[in-house]
Amino acid sequence: MPRATIDEIDLRILRRLQEEARISNVDLADEIGLSPAPCLRRVRQLEQAGIIRKYVTLLEPSAVNLGVTVFIQISLDLQLEGRLEIFEHAIMQATRSSRVLSDDRRRHYLVRVVVPDVPAYERFLRDFLTRIESVAGIKSSFASNR
């Protein structure tokens, strides 16, 4: 049965797993101060409760030719349901879109994209983003991944 609450030991486990998700259970237990069986049981309970949703691999952006992160503030012209769905579907299908946040009225969006360089972003902007129906305004902020 999944637990609804977490204690200090669980928090220590979570902190350590965030640092190194591939740590062995024996090493994790040793660092936390538990024996391996109770440590593994706690990790499994945290997974079953949905506190640990998944394990991921973080890539070095420059090693995979993704040297620039762009935060794009997008404003939509109308709040018509069909147009909102067109925009949301299009932006979620963009392979470069890694994060999309919207305000509660679904008129303003913050999109994070990662691209090789500024010319690649300009192509993304010209060939994709500006062609989405209902986009009224775009404001970009750049961050280097190097």
C-alpha cells in the first residue's frame, strides 16, 4: 500500500537519488544509515506512491549539438477554443519544445526550446512558430548551454 506521508529518512533518500539516480541500493542504504532491505522497501514505496515518478538521464547539451536554450513568451490573439487547441497541439508536436507553460486563461504561454545555435532558432521561428494560427506576439530570451 503506498504511503501518503514522507519522513526525514525518505527526504534523505530522495535528495540522494536526485543527485545520482543510478546509485546502488547498497550504497544508498549505507549513506542513509539503513540496511539494504528497508532502504529498498522505502524506495519502492516512494515509487508506488508516485513521489518518485520516473528516472531520467540528463545529457550534456553541447555533446548532442544543443548549445542554446530559448525561452519564448507567446501571446495568442483570440481565446477561441478551436484556435487554442490548434496552437497547443502544434507546439506540443514541435520536437524542439521541451517545456510549455500557460497562464490560467490560456492566452499567454512560456515555451522552452533547445536548439544547436541561433540560426537554428531563427529557422524554427520562421518556418514553424510564426505559421501557427492565432500567434499574435513572440518575445525570445536566450541562454547558452555551454
